[in-house]
Amino acid sequence: MKEIKEPLQTELFTGKQILQGMPELAYVFNKEGRMVMWNENVELVLGYSKDELYHKFVSEFNDEPDRERVLDAFTKVINDGKGVPYRSGYKYQQIKRN
């Protein structure tokens, strides 16, 4: 068990370091669409506390009509195992707490 646990802990620590070093908003969602990791910029820009962010659903940060588009993109990534390619003009507004 120890042989498996140590590499996973190292990988998780490295992932957190990478997120914290990113200058933009950066977050990770689990397969169910719940937020499980993010950088401090998410808290600062969107105004949510750690407790408020943990396990928020992927589309809770977007207003209509973006909510459906974001959920569709997330579902595609989960189902296909591939990222959604960046498209010029594919922008959405994130909802701030206040």
C-alpha cells in the first residue's frame, strides 16, 4: 500500500503546485463535475471562500446561456477523454459571489 500511496501523494502535491503557480483562474473538477482543487486566484477574483468552493458543480460559476455550453464541454471531456479545442470567440462570463 505504501508503494502506491507515496507516488500518488507526490503527484497530488505537484498538481497543487502547478495550479498555484498559474496566473489565471485554475481549477480541477472530478468526474461528477464537482470542484476538488483550485488556485488562490479563484477565491480572490470570484470572492468565494474555500468552504464555498469545495464541491461546487462545474456550471454553478456561469450565467445563462453559458451554463449549458460549459456543461456540454465538460461532459464531452469526461465521455471522450479529450479536451475541447480552443475556439476563437469561445468566451463565457463567470459569476462572482457578490
